Amino acid sequence: MSNAGLSSIDARVMASMLRAGLADAAVYSDGVSPVNCSVMIERDTQIIGESGQVVGQKTSVVFLRAEVPKPKQRATVTVTANGEQWTLESKFFEDESISQWILNRG
Amino acid sequence: MASSDPVTWQLALVIQAQLQTVLSASGFYTDIGTTVVVEDVQTSSDDSIPDFLPVVVHVDKTQRTTDPTANKRQRSVEFIIGAGVRANLDNAMLLAHQIIADIEKVMDRQAPYAPINVRSAKLLSCEIIKRPEGMNAIVVQCTGTANYLPS
């Protein structure tokens, strides 16, 4: 499948998710100029420690690379609707069309 | 602490009291002494809680002492101190090192072990638990040992 084909499919999926309320409008910022984008945020939890366990977030975000071509570690993403802000911690998936990152809210 | 409580429980309470003195106002790096508990606890690292998560003291495993010169009744006990703190990408390791320094410092101090028949309580090791990606907290776990005479 060509890059253009894959990007087109993902863009349509993202648009559908936005209409369904399952994706969000957001602003990506890595210190250059902020970029308006659409994101899918997936929330989970994870546990650290044996005694005195701490339950923390495990949250990831999907960017369309047509909107944010090269997301960078330590950049921020802010959900427009509620101002929720995250820092990009580590990339765990990327192809020609999308880039998926683990977020940190520390 | 009631003197009728088991020695091992009294030991947990002495360690708890010792750790409660770890406050930045008293010359420590951190304020992990703010909340020190001896019962199991699971805490969320979300925004609604303070920066310093509860410190947990567990007195874990007891066994007959292996020291041939010791009193035949003497037993040894292992204790675990788990301390967590909210952290981000830029300060997680620094905070972990500060917690270790504070725990080592306070556990080096004299504590009222003698009245509860505990001898030679000492910290053996501290470990920074690997932080899972995305986790906005860092946890340190320290282990120690003490000898005691059962009541």
C-alpha cells in the first residue's frame, strides 16, 4: 500500500472518530510553532512497587503524520476541549501514516 | 504502641516513627515522612494527591538467627520500606536518589529499639524500581534486617 493510500485511510478513520467523539482536537508543541492536530488518546493504568503499590497512568496518543510529521520526545500535546496537557515520553509505534507515543503527565 | 504487641509489630512502628521525621524542614531532601503507613496501601499517582506518596513499612519474614554466638532464642526479621513520589521525565531519578539518601540518613540514627528487645536493626540495600514508561511516579524499595528476642 502506498504512503498516500495509508494516510488517506487513517485520515478518514480519524475524522470518523472525531465525529463520534472518540478522538480530540489538540495542539502539538515542541517549542517551534504549535500545530493544530487531531489525536486519539487511549487511557490505561499500570502499577509500580510491591509494598505500597502506586497506580499510575499509562496513556498513549496517536498522531496523523500528515499533521505532525515528526513528533519529538518531551514535546507537549494539549487537548483543546479541556486543556489537558501531556508530555511525549517515548515512541512505540510509527509507520508512514501514524505515530503513536506513550504520554507522561508528571 | 502497646507493649503487649508482638515485637515485630513494635519494630514496624519504631521504623514508622523514625521515617516520619524525614521532612525537608528538618534538613532532609524530601518530605516522605509526611505519610508513613504500616498497612498495605495502593495509591493513585493522579493529580488529586500530594507530591509525596505514602511510605510503607513492612516487617516481612522472620527466621531463627544463624549467628552461633547469639542467644538461642534470638530471631532475625527482614523489613521493607517502600517509598514513592510523583515524578516526571526530568526529575524522576533525582527524586529517587534523594529518597534513598534520606532513608539511609534516618535509618543510621539511633532509634528506641532496645526497649522492644530489638538489636542491630540495619538497612541492607535500596533499589530504584524501574519506572514503567508513562508512569508519573518513581518508587524506591529498601530492605533491612534486625535481630530480636521474641516476647
